Amino acid sequence: MRFEIPAQSLATALIAFGKQANVQVLTAGKTVDALRSHEVIGSLTPEAALARLLDGTNMRFDFVDARTVVVKPRADASVQPSKRPSADESTTVLLPPIQAIGLVGRDAGFMADVTSGPGRMLADPLDVPESVSVVTQSLLQSEQVLTIADAIRNVAGAQYVDGTSGLPVFDVRGFIAGNGMTDGMPNNVLGIGDYPPMIALERVEVLKGPQAVLGDTSAYNNFGGLIDVVLKKPQSDPVRHLSWSIGEHGEKQLGLDLAGPLNASKSLTYRLVLNGDVADRTPQGMRGQRNRYVAPSVGWSTPDTTFIAGMSWMMNHVPIPDHVVLLGDTVQSASPPGILLDNPNDHSSVETRRLFYLLEHRFNDTWTFRSRAQYVRETMDLQNWQVSGMDFSGDVGAVGQQYRASDAYYTLQNDLVAAFGHGWMQHTAMLGVDYSRIQIGSGLDAFSNGGAGIAYNIFTSGPLQTPASQLSSSDYLNGYIPGTPWTTESGVFLQDQINFGSQFEVLLAVRRTSYQLDTTHADGTPWNLHKVHWVPNFGLVYKLTPDMSLYANTSNGFQPDVDLGKNNAPLPPSLSRQLEAGAKFDLFQHRARLTVAAYRIMLDHSNDLISLQPPYYIVSGPGQSNQGIEIEFNGQLAPGLNLSTAYTRASVHNNDGSAATGQSQQRFNLWTSYAFQHGWLRGFGMAGGVLARSRSIGEMSDDSAYIQISGQARVDMNVFYRAQRWSVTLGVRNVLARNLYSPTFNETFVPLDDHRTFLFSGAVDF
């Protein structure tokens, strides 16, 4: 067999060996994390390749059968590696798979090596009974990705939606997904936060379907899926990486990534990520973009314990996105794109401070304890103009808004993992206990002239003034939002991953969530109500071969409702359920992966409504049913040729018969990159792709009519040169200068990208 395994951590090298040799590698986690492997490149037998990997590590291996190998410490240093025994000689006790905090393997180009989100455990994607999309560092760099919004374009079933604030909003399988998680812990509780810069991320994972079983506390993340970003961790391999980019509108970015050992034994390590970017103006003339990020962390590792602690400070100040307004109820009635509809300094600003730790301790080959926690304080400031009542003459009503909010929260996750079993049946069981406390701070939401606004003509009135200058003292007083006391949520998580030989795997999980509703009676008196909800999940994997698996799952989600309904009774939580089935294939000698998934998500009720009969109490809204097919391919087709493509065909059905806004039936993405391998062109390359979707609909702000949004396609291209320690890329976005719209909007805010833009970027390792 052909092996290509660079020298690296033994844990990740064993994962790579298992993929390339078509075998399952099992090992005792406590014995491998502090070890390094040798390089293995060339055509070798599996036994010879594994022997070379383990040379000098005092480890040995046993092939239990043709598809399973166990790696464990030598009982005697003179013992030689054993050969494959016959089936009736196979009596070895299988040891638990690798479980290591911060370990994400070494992704093979556009194809992810492992996934860390589902089940709160590291796993081979072929062994996960659900659809998980992973955007690797190689793909992020190839596309010159600067934001999470651009990263998500590679994922089937997920899309970015432009919002009025400029902060990220995502749709996964037809549901708004909030802001997801960082290293498996919630990013925020209000869904108003932001994400770290790309230089700070190891990869981006999108978990499909309801994820309430993972204990996410942020709003609206429990129905269609969520986004989990995996941060770079301290490591013993030295990193000295500098990245930069320059855009045609004064965009400038500079990032620094440093890592390495802090002592001679390499048991202490560190990571420091710094990033800053600014821009002079947007194509429409908005100013003020400036983002800053600082994230130091340290790690300590022994054969039994891994501990990482760190902090981050992030300040993202982004202008309101370029947009137009509709002077009628069609896209053809849009205002000219060159007219600035805001004050040039309108913006959203989010400051996030985060402290965290990750801990894993292995007591023995059976028991492992893992703990992770974070404390986050987040503040937001928004100032912008809202317009309404558009007329073909250009007359509108303009309302200045200033919004301020803050929140604080901390989460604690403790997991006790037991790996046990003999022969053909293996268990990896987990007992998790989660605890979180959330505090919504005081805020301000003020509108000029008490919300009545001012008369304004978009053609003749000139730029709007700063919104804050239009607010009176009474506007601020009326807009004050008091803070809330700390709210506690807790949960117990039980999971058992059962392996039946090397072909069948069953995943059973259930979560008991205890939460508190803080609300008020009709007379204004406060009311605190404690409730409990159970969330079960089930998944099944059947491996036809080591590189082909079929899977199915059913998962559940819920969202508490804090409103009171008839007779002041609390409304029931929104409940969702997903049925999913699919197949995963490792292709081209494990250099590419194809995933096919079919799903249906059923939501019992959505947004609350007001009853049609007096006394007009709140009632639960209508339900929804989403279904679709997703196809993803990521990997290397030939030396130097990489491809990432995703196709989604989905439909959303509202149970009340209303049309589903913002949902294109078909979406397609393709990105391919080729690097010349020989001759004087070696090092040069080119890349390009297309992002397309079919038509969708928006809706007028007064619900009087739907807005037909035609399908569209965006073409991007770049050329690059890559040397051993440096690279440069010149990219062109929206090559055809097409009018690109968000998949949903109303007449008051129509995001528009109609410019061809250039970006020159580079990186150097020193």
C-alpha cells in the first residue's frame, strides 16, 4: 500500500495510518499523547508501515483480525511486532479509542480527518451517525476566506443571511441557527455575538439537525443545526506564521500565529494568535470597519493529563452592510445602488472577553475524566437608520436607532467516559453534567422622535446625520431595558457508543435539561418557574467496508417559551424531531470523502401569535416541516488537484399554508484548486468556483405581499504561488459583477453586492 504520513504526534499518525491502511486502530489513550511518530512515506505492507511509525516509542501492535489492530505498550522491549493471527487465535482485549482534548488530526487538504463536535467525542466522520460538514484550513486558505460567512458557503444545507446589523446570521436546514459554539461551548446566549478571525480557527464544523442533546444554551440553535468553530490549541510543534491581505477599498489585514514548547521536555506549550483588520470604506461609502483579536493560551501535557487554559479579547466594529430599498414590491423597483441610505458611520460593535479551560485526565485504560468551562462577557452597540413607507418619488420615513446591550454567562461541562468490553462488543459510555448561568445586562433601545421618525427623500436630502444626534433625553428614557438576575440551567447527559465488531455501531444518547422561566403575571408580579425536559437521540452506523458506511438517526430539539398564554398558563416549549439517513464514502485512497444525506425535520410550533378572540392572549404559532437531500464531496482527485462541492435540494412547508421566505429549493457550490507539479510552473496554481442558488421569496414588512427574488450565481477566481515557507494569492470575487442579493429581505433593507472586488493576500512561515 502507498503511505504518506508525516512525522507528527503518534495519536494523529495512528489515525492517518488507519485511514490509509483500511483498518481500525484501537489504543490506550493515556499511552500515546506524549509520543511522536516517524515519517512513513512509500509503498509498504501495513505491518511494515506501522512498525516504522512505532519505532522508538516502546509500543507494539497486534492485528486482532484483518480490519482491526491494537496498539499498546510493550511488555518487554525486546518483543518483536506480531504478525496477523488466524481468526480463532484472536482473543486480545480491545482497548479504547483515542480521546484527546484539542486533537483534531491532520486534515488531508480539503478532506477532514476527524470530527470533534457530535457526541462530544473525537471520531472518524465515517463512524458518526449524522451529517457533519467540516471546512478545513486548506479550503479556507484556498478560497481566501476572511469571515465565517464565506466559510459556510462550502456546506450543503447551510447559508449565510445578510442582516440589518451586519452581524452574522446563518440558516441551517431551514432554521436560523444563532451563533453556535466554540470548542463545543456556546458562543453567546442572545445570538448577537461574532466569530473569531480565520487565523484563530483550526476548522469550522456544521452539525446538522437538532442539537439540544449537546446542551447548547443559546437561542434558536436546537432545530436545524449549529456551527461549531474549533480554535487552534497550544502545541509542541513550532509555529511562526504571519498572514496579510490588501483590498481595493483600503481593506488591510495582518495576523500572527505563534506556537511551540515552553520547556525542554515539551510538556508545557503555548499559542498566541493576534489579528487586526481595517477598511477605509465599503463600495457604497460606509466607513469605520476595524476588528481586533488577541488570544493567548498555554497547555500542559503528560501521558495521563492534558490541560489547556486561555483567554481571548475580540472587538469587531463593522459598518452597516451596503444595501438598497424597494420603492415598490418588486426587486426591479430597487433604488440605485450608488445612493447611501445611512449615515456613513452607522455600525454594529461587539466586544467579547472570554476565559476558558479544557481538561482531560485518564485514570486508566477504562476511565477518563474531561472538563471544560468558560466565562464570557459580551457588550453590543448599534447605531443605524431604519426607513419605511417608501414611495416612487423617493420619500421615506427615517427613524434613527441606538441600541446597547450586554450579557454575561458561564458554562461548565464535566464528562466521565468509560471504555470497556471484550471481543466483538465494545462500549464507550459517557456521563455528562452541565451547568450554566446567564445574566442579561441592562440595555438601551432608543428611537428618534419616539419612533415617529423624520421625513426624508433618498434622492435629494443628502446623507443622514448621526442617529445619536437625533435622540432626545425622553427617547433614551423610554428605551431603557433593565437587566435580569442570573438564570441557571443544568443538564445530565448520558451516551453509549456500542461497537459490534468492525461493522455495526449504535449511538444512544439522552439529555435531561432543567431550566428556569423568568416571566411575569398579567398584573406585573414576577413568576419563576422551574421545568424539566428530556431529549433522546439514536443513531446507527453500518460499515459495508472500512471506507464505506451507511447511517441513520433520529434526533430531537426543544426551545423553552417564556410567554404566558390563556389563563396565564405557560406556553409549552417548541419541539422538533429529525429523521435522517445517508451514506459516507472514503475515495481515492482516503484522499476524498463523499457524503449523501436525506432528512426530514418536523417542528410542532414556531413563533408565538396573538389569538383572534378577546382577550387576545398569546398562542403557539404554526408548525413547520423541512425536508431535503444534501450531497458533499471534499478531497483530492489527483496530485495538486483538489475539489470541494456541495448540492442541496430542500423544501420548507409551513403548516398554516403560508409561503416559506428565504428558502431556495436548490443550492450549489463548487470550488476547485490546481497546483502545477512539475517544471518551471511548479509552485504556481489557480483556483475558482461558483456559488449558485435557485429563486426564493422575501416578504413586505407589513405582510401585504411577497417579493420574488430570482436565482443567482457568483463566480470567484484566484491565482497563487506557493513556496516552501511563503505564498501569495491574487483573488477576484464576483468576477462577472452580477447583482447578488440575500436569499430573503423586505422592502426596507435589501443587501446588494454588485461589484467585482480584488484581494491580494499572502503568508510566510519564519
